[in-house]
Amino acid sequence: SQQGEEDPQALSIQEGENATMNCSYKTSINNLQWYRQNSGRGLVHLILIRSNEREKHSGRLRVTLDTSKKSSSLLITASRAADTASYFCATDDGGGFKTIFGAGTRLFVKA
Amino acid sequence: DTAVSQTPKYLVTQMGNDKSIKCEQNLGHDTMYWYKQDSKKFLKIMFSYNNKELIINETVPNRFSPKSPDKAHLNLHINSLELGDSAVYFCASSQRRGVGNEQFFGPGTRLTVL
């Protein structure tokens, strides 16, 4: 089964609203990454948070990590139509070399 | 300038055929990857090479054979294509091996097996 699983599977919001996506994983990790995939394109790296960090910010993105609950969240504030994409969390398998992606959350931001 | 490029972008072929997908990165990265993304968008690692050496080889049928002629190129050859091979295949690269390194993805190759 997958290491990372996103929740919800799909999310539809109005422009200007905040979008929150969650990721849960099963085994201990060294770090967790979030990627975005626009329709028909490859994945683009957004942010990496290490296992000893609890929160990280990058522009309108805020990522939290709770290693005790084995979960992470990605918050996109003041969403825009251009944020419409699939968002994936990616973790390692504890060994440090293999990246495992979840199934993604499909975000649709209505203008 | 495209950082990670793949050819072809679309590939439609008959069952039983053999096909290749090519990948090149101009970022000077040491590590390259092949991923398969199925119709449900689930992305799964297939292979990884570091400086032309195979370092990750997931449970993939041996009909799939990667080849890295140099560290800037990683090609994927698929023999005897099956219907279940239909998917989008992504090449990616990172500066070094290890999951703390940001991966840069190519645009993908959509393979359809009829």
C-alpha cells in the first residue's frame, strides 16, 4: 500500500478562499515534500519539510508536519484559478533513497 | 531551455510491439528516475540511476529495461507491450541521490497500447 495518502481526493473552492490538503504516511520519514501537477504536465516541486521541522512557509504556501501523527498538511492561502492542479505529498521509505508519492488531491479553484 | 525533456510526448502502439522512450536532462544532475502514473494519477517509481549506475529497481516486469548511456540520459525500452502498460511515464532528475533532493520532472510520455 502507499506510504503517503492525501485527503481529500478532490477539493473545489472559490477564488480567494484557502485550500487545505492533508497527507498521512505509515513509516518513519526523513523528510516530506509537496509537489504540484498541472493537467498534462510533469510534477513541480513546491516545498520540502524535514522530520525535525514542524512548520514551513513559502509565499502563499504553509506546510505543517506532525511526526507523532504521521501527517502533514498543505495550506494554500488566497487561492487563485491558476492554483487549479493536483497536489501530491512525497515521502521517503525511511531508508532515504526512494521517494514514494501519494495519490494526490485534485484542487479546483473557481474564478 | 527545457531542463528535463522526454520524447515522444505521445506514443500509440499495438500490443506485442517494442518501443522506447528517451529522456535527457541538461541540469548536470547525477540522478535520474523513471516513474509510471496510472489512470488514477498514482505515481510509482520504476527505476533510478545515479551516475549511470542502477540504484533502484522496483518490482517491474523484465520487459522494461532502462539504459543510461551517460548521466544526462536515461532511456526506457519496453518489450512485448501489453494493454496494462498504458499510462503516462515520467522521467525526473535530481542533483544527488537521496530523497532530500528536489526532483525535476519531464513533461511525460503518454503511452497507449491498443
